[in-house]
Amino acid sequence: MTAILISDEVTNGLTSSHPIVALESTLISHGLPAPDNLEVAKDTEKIIRENGGIPATIAVIEGKIRIGLTNNELELLATSDSVEKLSRNNLATAIAKNMTGATTVAATMICARRAGISIFATGGIGGVHRNWQESFDISADLSELMRTPLTIVCSGAKSILDLPATMEYLETIGVPIIGLGTNELPAFFSSKSGIELKQTVNDSKEAAAIIHERRNLELEGGEIIAVPPPEDTTLPPSAVRPWIEAALNNAQNKNIKGSKITPFVLDQLHALSNGQTLKTNISLIKNNAKIATQIAKDLLNKNM
């Protein structure tokens, strides 16, 4: 049987019905530049603890699924150049070959579900890439949401993607996108996308009530709780749009493709915006972790 090593902190939380929030690890290895990556990882875990929850950062370390990482393991992911980016398609290979890899949204969902964790916080999910008609590049995050009953608290899909197509795809596969405090799909760096959300809630208790009923109905798949970035760091779409176009053009000129596109473009946006996009990214990651912790607490209360 595949080895899943759960930290003592997470194990104690599971056995004593404490709110646990899963965290992905590609943010550390591929999503944020050093030294911010390690600092944000530790700060996010601290925020969850300060709000009464238990963080469960997930990765594969030397072929073992780890649920809850040590400081040394966080540092390894933040500094090593040999960390693989793991999704559904290569998770088993990494385990079989005793590799070390960071889990994407899709792989984190798989591992969290196996550990009995139902709430997951991240910055933004993957989605349908621009020019998908030619590349057929659609993130495995979306199909995983169709399969795995887990709640993702995020600020929508990353704004470098085709957001209308991503929204249509999610609706087609039956994954609800529920706006928390907003009736518009957040566009990651921006609170506004121009895409209306048909399902909204005012607070974490209402979100937990919907999640509770979805589990009672035994519906397959998960749901997205979409949270706008904090007001003091949200960026206007008019500012972000030209940065994205320039970054995508640079990626095309350098023939950057597949799983390397998103980290490359995010790095480009950091440079083009003089650090503004990174500031927003860090802010929303921390805010989403705080909100996910509250939803996890409210969901536990509903289940008691």
C-alpha cells in the first residue's frame, strides 16, 4: 500500500476533530520566488494555527506522501532545483521512483482526500489556457474537482488563463463556484472579472452549510469558494491586462509550454509590475488560508 506519512500535529487534529486546512506545495517550489516562498509557506501555516486550525502542507518526499511538513521539508521544497511538479498523471510515478515532488491543486486534492481532509486553501486554481482551441491545454485541477469531494478556497483561476472558458468548463462538469462576499468571479490579482457568479454567500457559515448539504447528497466532486483578494492589494484589471499580454508574448517567443508556462508568466508579471503582482499573490494566499480555517471550523460544527 502507498505510504502516507501524516505528521503528529495533523494526526492529533484528525482524531480530535480539529479543523484542518490542506495546503499545496507547488506554491513553494514553483509559484513564488525565493526567499518569499519559504516565508509565505511558514506564515500561512502560522495564520491557520492562530485562527484555531491545523495546517497540512502536502508534498511527496523521497517517494512518501507527507501530510504536514517539517521546517526542513519546507526548506527543501523552497531551495532544491530537483523538486518535481506533481499532478494526477505523475503522482504514482514519483512515489514508485522515490522522487521528491511538490503537489499541484489536483495532486493535493487526491492526497488530502485520502488523509480525510476536506478543506483546502490556495491562491488560485489552474484552468483553461488561452488559445485552448489549438493547444487543448486544460489544467488537471478542473477534472480533479469533478472527481474529488473537496472544498477549495481560492481567488478564482489564475488571471493568465481564459477565465470565461474556465467558468464554462466548470459549469459543464458540475462544479459550483460560490462567491464569498462577491457576486463576481475574482480574477486572481483583481477582484473584478466581469463574470457573474450565480451562487453567493455572505460568510463562512453560509459556505459551510452548502458544503454540508452537498456531502449529505453524496454529490461527486468538489466546490470552489471564490474569495476576492484583499481590498488593499487588489489590482485594477486595466493595469494587469497589458502585463499579462506582455508576459504571454515573452513565453511564446521563448517557446515556453505546458506546465512551465504558469511559473514563467508569474515570474514575468512580478518583474513587469515592479513587484505589485507578487504582493497581491502573497496577500490573497494568506487571506484565503484564514477564511478556509473559519469554514473548516463552521463545517465541523455543522457535522456535530
